[in-house]
Amino acid sequence: SRSPVPVPFPQRSAREQQDGERALREARSVQAEQRDRLQAVQEQREQLRQQEQRLHQERLSLARQREQLQQLRDELCPGPGTLPGTVPVNGLGSALAAPVAPGLLPPLGMFVRASGDHLGSAALYGHLLLLKHRARMDHDFLENERLFLESLKKGP
């Protein structure tokens, strides 16, 4: 039954100072880790914001393409007094003056003959089908991007 030996004040003070310094180093280390995590989250948030902005621009572009496609459909659909399969060349609107994305499709002027005969109409119809196909591909791409963004938002 021995009683504990009292530690002299200078030793106890030095040990407490070392403990305090160790605790301060650990706190600074935790703070640095949290700062790094915060920076990573902020960078990821900025990347998501940029992706959302690109997606928004692509949706706007797709909406414009749909409008142009609808104009093309409206102009290609024969009216009550028009013979089936003919398209009046002079009646074509500005939506047909150039493709939606230059360089991906040949200029529409290559398809339209000055006489507006059946071959010109068939070429216009083929051009319309190409535009419809591109619009479907764009729609599928944007849908995949939307799902991807949703999965990123639900992530860690």
C-alpha cells in the first residue's frame, strides 16, 4: 500500500505542454484534411455546374433544332391544293436555307433543283430524315447526360 509519488511541477508542466502541442498538431492536421475535402467538393460542384450549363445549352440547341425540324415538316407537308410529292421551291423558308449544324450535312441547295421536280422533293425528304435521325441521337445523348448528372448528384 504505497501512495503515488507526486510528480514535480516542472516535469508535469513540460508533459502537459507536450500533450497540448501534440493535440494542436492533430487539430491542425484534421483542419487541413477538412480544408482539402472542402476544396475537392467545391471543385466537384463547379464541374457539375459547368456540366449543367453545357446540358442547358445543348437542350436549347435541341429545342432550336426541333423548331427548325417542325418548320421543315410544315413546309414539306403538301397543302390541300398541292400534288403529293411536290414541294414548291420558292416557298421554302429560312429553316431550309442552311443545315442545323454546318459541315455535318451537305447544303440543302445541293438537293433542291430549280424546277422543284420529284427528285428535289425526294432529296428534301432524305434531308429531313437525316435531321430527324440527328435529333433522335441528340435527344438520346442528352437523356444519358441527364441520368449521369442525377447519378453524380446522388453520389458521395
